[in-house]
Amino acid sequence: MLNTLWLAFFLVSVLAALFQWLVLHDPDVFSRIVAALFEMAGLSVQIMVLLFGTLTLWLGFLRIAESAGLVERLARLLGPLFRRLMPDVPAGHPALGLITMNFAANGLGLDNAATPIGLRAMHALQSLNPEPRTATNAQILFLVLNASSLTLLPVTIFMYRAQQGATEPALVFLPILLATSASTLAALLSVAFMQRLRLHDPVVLLWLAGTALVIGGLMALLAGMGAAAISATSSLLGNLVLCAIIALFLIAGAIRKVPVYEAFVEGAKDGFDVSKNLLPYLVAMLCAVGVLRASGVLDMLLAGIRELTLWAGLDARFVDALPTALVKPFSGSAARAMLIETMQHFGVDSFPALLAATMQGSTETTFYVVAVYFGAVGIQRVRHTIGCALLADLAGVLASIAVCYWFFG
């Protein structure tokens, strides 16, 4: 699947470039493609350097948590749920605790902590993999849920809006929460369908209901606050949780007589090994994405959607926000650039800018996640991962459009 998709990116880009050259008389498209190749290759190295420091830091702290038994206890607590969702993973396996910590970090918007923990979880799942080059059901479920990006506190989106002069930076909080919940639900349902998981099991239903109550309670609590209070609370909670996690790891390690410094250094060494193996996968995927953008494929797709919408007699305002949604599965930095450009062009509180911000917070960079997580363990056959992840992305985009017309239309 990944081989076919990667090849398709280049072939479609070549056809689009030929169209622009021969039909639209734009010979500069080839120079843009070549420039994009070198730009994305350089960006891959920059990302790897950033990941190197982050992975080294958090894998060091994580080794302390593992030595103190925290991950094992968390795995036992969630054993009943994951026995239903990941039947191939033994009860109490360390991967279960790591997966839970990764989801918690993602939900709170702690990206710097979530990625290293997630990579550690993927390595733990890989230890159970009978075919090391092929993704297991458990690995696919974990990655697709990661790609759906359930984010309860989208602090970075608030920051972008504040930087562009929004009077209420947190105005998109509830729309993002609803849209990201829709994408995560679509991710779970699509994987459950492909893997024939029994979601009607009472334990699974109880956990889903509890999660819905927590999200609903958070929405009700923050909906009664002012925009400034929501932004301040979100930022404070995210940083407080991050500091509390570090303190918990260190205190638990000290109580259990773990040599915390030695454990940190030992775990940090894993960060180097993981990081150096990621570069080829990042270069391959990001260069393909860069060529796709430079060839004009995304611009052509956008123009087609606009014409089709107007032909159907529908409101086409949402099309102005689609650049963010179209590039988000491929590149987080490109999506951020599209979001900021939309804010500057239409106004930070315009409908396209509000919708683009909601889309930015509702989905994740699917192909980047696949390249990083599966690349870290050498998986090449991803099976139904891409299809399920893109379906979750589509659900997040459609939910964003519906919610924003409801809130701001």
C-alpha cells in the first residue's frame, strides 16, 4: 500500500506538471518541483534534529517510569479494555500503559511528550509482531487513533489566533472538540469494521460512555468561561500536567529506589537509536508531498471542488478553508502556513479562518505519523492503515464544516 501510494504521488505530480507546461504554458513548474525536492530533504533533517532532542529527553524520563513500575500498573488498569480492542496484546503488557500515556498526552496537546511515548509504544507492540515488516492489528489501531488526533485542549490553535489579533482566541474551542471527537470516532469504527472488533462489548461501551461524559463535562465547564479564561486555563492545564508527569516519574523512581540519573541516561540512549533510523522514511515521504504540492495538484483539486459546489447551488465559503484540510494529512508545517495565510487574507475572525482553525485542530498529519511511527520499527506493509486514517481525516473535515456552519454560519 505505502509503495503504491508513494509512487502515485510522483506519477500524479508529473502528469500535473506536464498539464501546466503544455496546456497552461507554465514551464517554471519543473523548477518548482526540483526546488521542493531539495527543500523537503532539508526539512526532513531539521525535523529529525528536533525529534532527536525531544526523543532523548522523554525516553530518558520514560525509562525512569518503567523502572518504577508506573507503566506496568497503568497497563493492568486498562487491561480489560485493551483485551477487547487489541486481543493479540497480552494482558499487562507494557505497550498498553505506553499507549494510554500517549493518548493522554495527545489529548492535552502535549505533542513533545506524546511522540516519544508513542514511538516507545510502537516498539513494544513490534516485540509481539510475528512478521516484522507487516503492521499488526494492534499497531494499526494505535496508529489510526493517533492520526485522528483527539485533542481536548488545542492550545496552539488559540496561540495562532491570538498572534493574528483575534479578540477571542478560544472561540473555536467547542467546534474543534466536536470535530476531533468525530474524527476519532470514525477512526475507531473504521478499524473495528476492518478487524471485526466487538465494540458492543459491555466493557468497551462503558469506557466509551465514560470518555463521552468526560468530554461533555469539559465542554460544559469551559463553555461557561470567557475566551480569555479558556485560553489561560488550557495553557495552564497543559503545562501543569507536563510538569506533574515529570515530577511523578522522578518521585516514583526515588520511592522505588531506582537510580534515576542512570535510568534517564540509559533511556536517553534509545532516543539516538530511534532518531537515526527515521531520516530515510521522513525524506521519502516529505519529498513526495513536496512534489505533489509544487506540481499544482492541490490547487487543481481546490478549483474543481469550488466549481462543483457552485454548480450544485451550495454555499462555497467553506472552499476558502480547504487548503488547510488538503495539506494537513501530508504536512503539519504546510497546514499551519495555510491556516495563517487564510487568517491574514480573509481576517482572523472570518468564516474561512474560523473553519480553517477548526480543521487544523480536528485531524493529524497522517502520512507524517505513518512515516515516523512505522518507520521507527521498519514496517513496510501498512495494510488498511492509510484507508482508515484518511477516512478519519475526512470525517474530521466534514464535521468541521458542519459544526462551523452551525456555530458561525
